Amino acid sequence: MRDPAHDILFQPIQIGPVTAKNRFYQVPHCTGMGWRRPSALAAMRGIKAEGGWGVVNTEYCSIHPSSDNEGHANATLWGKEDIDAHRLMTEAVHEHGALAGVELWVGGGMTVNLASRMPALGLRNRPQTDSSAFHPGQTRRIDKQDIRNIRKWHRDAALRALEAGFDIVYVYATHGYLLSDFLNADTNTRSDEYGGSLQNRVRLVAEIIEDTKDAVGDRAAVATRFTVDLEDPETYDAFSLLSGLPDLWDLTVHDYGVEMGASRFVKEAALANSVARAKTLTDKPVVAVGRYSSPDTMARVIRDGTQDLIGAARPSIADPFLPEKIAQGRSDDIRECIGCNICYAQDSLGVPIRCTQNPTMGEEWRLGWHPEKTGQSDRPEKVLVVGGGPAGLEAARVLGARGHSVILAEANRQLGGRVTRESRLPGLSEWARVRDWRIGQIAKLDNIAVYPESRMRVDDVIALEVDHVLIATGARWASDAIGRHSDFGFEPADPNMIVNAETVLDGTHIGAQSVVIYDDDHYYMGSVLALELRGRGHDVTLVTPAGRACAWGAHTSEQMQSNAALINAGVKIVTNQQVAGVGNGQVRLCCVFSGQTDMIACDGVIPLTRRLPVTDLYSDLADRQTPKMKSLLRIGDADAASTIAAAVYSGYRAAMDLGRNIDPAQTHGRREHPTLLR
């Protein structure tokens, strides 16, 4: 039964000419699907609507080939093919009584149009302003005719949006794209009616809002995505000039590292204060994100007038059925977002998004997976899962849900494996949700028996006479320094100076006072271990062959904050250097460009270069597999060390595929092929 305190979340709300059935609003977010994978996109968004979201939006959707961000699979609304593709999504969303929204997008100086090869249109003749890219070429400074064209293109796209079945049409005026450049006095250096005073700088946004409202009439609402920020008072002046124009405000702040911040640095409801001030300046509904996962917090921000709808991107990815679970009084079943941003990373890599918590995300069409429905096995069997880390927990959970009789054996007292150990490190406490949610779900299934402190040996496994064995024994950091940049590791390699990373993860005291972390992993581990050791009082130098620490963190939107945290903590960062040798109280560095060498004095070196799967039990069982044992499979890090998201996915996939004859080309290799035009 639903908690009455949460009733406010289920009140309908009028948005211009349309009505949202509740206050759960999936804001526009990227998917890595876009125009390339319309069926996958429709299936994923449809699942959100099925899960109870009252509004489900697209990602940024280009209005014209002059806004082309190829490399990212964004949406487009350029012609009939796009209309047909979007209709797949709107029909899937409408099927469950939700509204469908589209975020129309004008790229401006953030793009260079690599695919369309049209000149990008910007406020100045200037290189691409997306600091994550260094493409040659510049934008063309727009003139009055360009402005007239942009207004027409936006209006035409709004009409196509109606034809595709959308109920909400966006004017996108933030995140550094063209319309937000007009608002910014630093970037808008025009001297005509579109530049200079604030009234002039908001003019184009106002005109496009009015154009869009005129185009859609009473058939759709008009939303505007906009920045307000307590650290920039003028944003509220601009907001006041526009406050009555759209039917809905989707508000954010200047710092994308706050809006989309990893949980290492940004917690729930981080935008609330900035949004609350804007809410007092308009009588139109306001939505904003804040990585909301607590129903109590959601209800509070609506009740206290901070905003009218709960905006969500990442929480709707981690649990598409979050609204439904709150409605049914099942808040303890919510699969809470951990803020790792693995979802965000995939779009920038040009592949469908994935999620650490929700392994079905992005696989709704390709594999037919559903976040809440595993289906029942045609032939329930007895399965042993060895290892209670992320892969083992997920495999056991799904196998149990599918009706198998499951034994989960974990060598340690506490379940969770690497999740338990890593969540103790600075900033990673929310990652424990991966463990805790699965333990909670397993506890509800009486066909899963969990045995902690049960280190399995070959004879133990054989004695159980199970039908299937899944080995989820994880992986451990190596000490040999073989990795991306070395085929043979350190030379020389003084074993008395090398400290294995597992020592730090175990919480064990390290005798070395001055420590070098050699980070050839390039994700979060080097940064958090450095902060952990600084917290223990060690002097720490982080050496990396990359140009910046936490290089892969550029994809998860945590690289900048990671480097700032290291600098503020007093960690010395040495980039573009490979650690070549360790001995005599120092490390020998080798420049990745020139080969020139240098020396750093230290007491100990922690190599973060590779992890080795723990496969002893698997190998022994492979040699003694009995006729009773139908299958023996490694999963997660025991198969191939990777991210926690990959481990969870591996566990889910193994459980779903158990006992089936799978053709990878027909299942995991399934792709969308566009119709070939003759």
C-alpha cells in the first residue's frame, strides 16, 4: 500500500494543453541509440512509460543538418524517415498513458558537422567550443538570414514533431548550444537587436518559443530547457523576462559537473536551491533533476514548492519502474542509481547506454530483456553460484526469479565482493547499493540458499550434485605491472617496494610513507586510492601515461572533479610518463613521447595496470567435471575483468541464457539495419 506522504507524486498536472498523469518526468537524456537505433530507442522509452513515468522525452534532437553531432547517436527530425522513426517511440510511450516529449536542438559552436559537412553556425568565427573535442575547423558567424533560417527550421521541426505524435516540444536554451550563447554576455558580442542588453540577448529564445507555440497550437505543450544559477544573478533576470512564455520550464544550473555529477562529488537534490528561487518567478510548472531516488525527498521538494515535477535521467535508467514501485508502496524494491555515470559514458562512445544497477538497460529490443520480468525457466534446475560479488549476486537473483534452485556460496563473511571493498573508498559509499539491493531481493526468494564463509573446493562442488556451476570468484590486482603500456612490467622490479593494490582495498596498513601510484588503468581507482592514502597520511604521487589523471573519467563526467580533488588533497600528478623500473628507493620514469627518463624517490609503488581473474576452482572443476554437471561457466571478473556494470551484466546474461542453445550472432549480435534505398 502506498505511503500517503507520497500521494502528491501521483497528482496529475496541467502542462499547457496537455496533462501529465503524475509528477514523474523523464527529462531528455542521451541514449547512444538516436537516429541509428530507433527500434531499440522506442523499446527502452516504452519500458519507462510502462514503469509509470508520466512524461518520457527523447534526447537532444537536431532540427536540421547544420546541427550534426555525428559520433554521438543523437536524434534527428529532418524529414519523413525521422518522423516514422520517432513515431515508434511516441506510440510505445502512449501505449502506457504517458506523454512523449522531444527536445529540439540547435548545436551552434558545440558542433563541427563531421557527417553533414555543412558549416556549423555560431555567434562568432571560432573553433568548436566543446572542450572534449579538438576537431579542426570553425563555426561561421551567423547573420540575420541565418537567424531567420534557424527560426524557420525550428518551426518546421516542431510541425514534424506533431506529425510524429509528440505531446511536448522543447526549446533548448542551455548546455552551451547556440541559444544559450545568445543569452551569455561573454559569447554574444552582437551589436544589433540580438545583442547588447539582456532584453536583446533573450530575444531569439523568446521568438523561437513563440514560433513553436504558434506552430503546435493546442496540440502540444512547449517546454524550455534553461539555466538558472544562484552564482549568476543575471540568469534570474533573463528567466523573469521569459517566465510566462513556455508551458513548462526544465531548469538546470551552469555547472554540468553538478547537474550530471558523479556521486563521488555530487549528492541528491544538488540543484534544489537554484531551482527554488526561479520557481518563485513563474506561475508555469517547473521540472528539474537532482538524481532523485528517495520518495521522501521527491515528495518534499514538490510539497515545499521547489519544483512541480520530479525530473530524472539516471534514476529512470537505474529503475524504469521507480514510479510504479512507489505507487505500490514498494519503495524498498527501488533499484537506486549509484551515480557512477556509466550510462553517460556509453553515449559518448557511440553505443547504447548501459547501467550498473540495471543490466537490462539498452537491451530491451536487442535481447527482449525487461527490468522486472525475467520469465520462468521451462526446466528449473539446481545451480551453484560460487562467489557473492556483483556477478554472483545478480546471477543468483535472476536464477531464483526464473525458478531455479540456487545455492550461493561466498568465501567471506560479507557478501558483495569488490563492491563491498570499493564502496569503503572516498566518495564511493553509494556504490554499496549494487550489493544491498541484490541481497534484499534474494532474501525474498525462498529457492535461494546463501552460504557466507563457505570457501568451495572441487570435492565440495561435486558433492552437491548440481546441474550447473557458475564461477564468480572475481579478479585481483596484479603486482607485475603488465598492462596497456608494457608487455613485461617494471624492469628492474624490486619486490620490497611494490605494494599490491589489494592491500589498500583490504584496509591494511602500508609501511611506505611516500607512495607512487602508477595508474595505467585510467578510470576511478587511481584517484580514489590516492585520496584514501592521503587520508591515511601518506605522501602520494600519481603517475599516468595519459595526459590527465582519471583519463576515462572524461566519459563519466568526473575527470575534472577527480583532478581537482587530487590537487586539493595534495597529491602530486605526473602525466605522460610510464613507470619503467622500480628499485633503490626510486622509480624510473619514461616519457611516452620522447623516451627521456627521470627519477622519483619513493618508498613504495602501487601498480594499477591489470587484474587477474581468480580461476583456480574453475580450472580444477574443468578437469574433473562429472556427467551430472551439465555446464560450468565463468562469469563477471572471473571471466574477464572489467567494470562493475559489466560484472552485473554478465551475471544477468548467464542466468537468462542458462540451459539455452544461444547463437551469439542471432541474439547478442542483433543489430538494426536501415532499409537500403535503390
